[in-house]
Amino acid sequence: MPHLKPVTPAQAIWNQRDQVLKSSDRLRDLCEAVDWQNDLSLSQWTQWFTLALEFQPDLIIELGRGRGNSTCLFTEAANQLGNCRVVSFCLSTDWDELTKPRVAQIVPDSWFDCLEARIGDLLATDVPALLGTSQRILLLWDAHGYEIADFVLGAVLPLLKDRVHLVVMHDISDTRYAGTERAYRENRLWRGNNDGSIRLVLGHLNSAVEQAVAIVDFTSRNHLTLHSSDHSLHTELTPTQTQELQQQLGEFFSICGHWFYFSLNEKPDEEPIYFPAFSYEAILQDQANRQTFKTELQSCQQQLEQTQSQFQQLKTELEQSQNQLKQAEAGLSHAQAIIAAMESSKFWQLRKQWFQLKKAIGLSSSE
Ligand SMILES: C[S@@+](CC[C@H](N)C(=O)[O-])C[C@H]1O[C@@H](n2cnc3c(N)ncnc32)[C@H](O)[C@@H]1O
């Protein structure tokens, strides 16, 4: 494999700016049909669309389709390129149920021919079959978590190594350009995807997704450059070019991308590349173990709740018994007080003396 410099975002948008203008109505219509710009803005659509046109892949792999922003822009690029297929992966059925029917109103039926939208766990993919004889592969890595990072770095990249490829990673910002927050703002440390708004800062990467950790580890071990879209757009375009793009493309252009990219093609052949292990069986086993643990935990929680409710019942019964005992004690004290009062009364003294007298004169001894 020859030692190749990857296509850059700045080069792509500059070289493909006329194509963006020609495609602007289509891109806007598709973007409106997806109606999910919080996953990908129109300017990010343009950055990936021009990257695909410039790179000219014969296969685009989309890991993570969601509502289908990237699905649409890559399928549009594949239609324009010809001889390019898009294989898209997602657990969600949103594409089939929500987005595809709306997109079908904008594009001809043949537009969907180059797209294969799979539903299911991408970790189970037969990667050699997926790649087939493709020689130029654009991979979008937009599904998150360490298992997917294991899959991309351990199962896909070893097979991409000897083909021309480019890997694009979403949801990572470049602190040198993106004006990202540095303060913790009362937040604890980032612990993984589920930490919501808490973000991780690694060098100039700012992200909330685990693949940021995995890719810094991977590129550091392999002395590989992890490129930033923002760095490319800020440093490769001259001020005049930037101004021209802003004027020509308007909302389709931004100098910020919030995505990173890399390619093993940059490594000279003689240098080794180290890949992590990937085993789908091991992941299934981990998932099964986690499920067993979860079920056991739920059962322990149920038992704990039962024991707590039994304890509460016993406590109530004990309190009732203590109250009854107190009442009985109070009744006893009251009776004893009455007896003592009776015994000290004049009538009682006379009664007592009368019985003593009766006893003395031999009438009767019982009271
Ligand atoms: C951030 S969204 C993708 C957004 C999309 N690229 C876009 O441009 O609109 C990530 C998607 O990855 C999918 N995903 C996560 N884990 C997955 C897995 N193991 N297999 C398949 N899809 C997965 C989720 O269902 C989710 O829809």
C-alpha cells in the first residue's frame, strides 16, 4: 500500500464548492426531511458530502444511522459518484419508520438502490463479506461505546489497512478552535457515555464519547496523526478562500466541524501497526454476564424490599404490644392506688377492726 496523505476537509469543500451549490436544494430538502439537525448541522452535512465527493470511495460504511442525516448525505454523494454503495448500520428502526417515507417524496426510487440500511447489532457484522472487493472505503464512526471501538479498531481496521480508506469520527471537538468549556462546573469526572453533559478533555480533544479515549490510545501507540476538521478548515484555507466560501455557500459552510479523521494509509509500510483484540463471542459473553448480574441484583433488591416490609410490620406489631403493655401497667397502677386509698379510708379501718373483734369473740374469722 503506498504511503498516502488523506483527503482533507478544507481541500474537499474548496474543490467541491460548485457541486455544493448545484446540490444545495437537494441537500436542504433531505436535511429537512430528516429533521434532526441536533445530530448534524447543515454545514456538517456539507463537510461530509464534499469529503465523500473528493475522496471518491467505492464503499461508504456508516456505523450509526440514527434518524439518518449521514445516511442521506452519503447516499446523495454515492448517487452523484456512481459506482459507490453505502452500507448503513443501526439498532434503531427510525430510518424505515420515520425518515425513509419522507425522503421517498423528494428523490426517485432509484436513489435508494445504492443504499443498504441494516437494522441490528453492528458488532455481529461479517467484516470481510462487508468489504468484499471494495478498494476505497470511507468509514463513518458515529456509534459510540468501547465495544464499538473494539470492533472498529480490532476487526475493521486490520482489513482496511491494505486498502485506501478514511475514517471519520463524529462528536469530538477541537479545543484549539471550538471554544469549549474547560471548567468542571461542579461536575464530577467523566466516567463514560452515560454521564450526560459531562465531557472529557484529552489534549486538544473535547468529547463525551468513549471512542475519544480509544482513538487517542490507538493513535498514540501507533504514532498516527489524529486529524481535526477544525484544524484543517482553519489552517488550510486562506482568509480569501474562507470569505469566498462564506459568501457562496452561506449556511452550508462553517469553519467548525466538531469531527476528527485519520487513515492508516499515512503509515509507511515498514512500520508495524498494533490493533486491539476483538471477539464478538467475548462481547456476547460479557453482555450475558451483565444481564445475569442485573437479574440477580433485581432479585436481591426484591428480597431486600420484602425483608424491609416484614421488618416494618414487626416493628408496628411491637409498638402495638408496647402500647398495650403500657396501658395494662397504667391500669394496674390505677387499681393499686384505688386499693391503697380504700385501705387507708375510715370505713376500711372500722371494717378491719370489726373483723378483728368478730374473730376475738369467736363469731367468725373470715372477712
Ligand atoms: C449518534 S447516532 C447516529 C447519528 C447519525 N450518524 C446521523 O448523522 O444522524 C448513533 C446511532 O448508533 C446506533 N448504535 C449504537 N450501538 C449500535 C450497535 N451496536 N449496532 C448498531 N447501531 C448502534 C444507535 O442506535 C444510534 O442511533
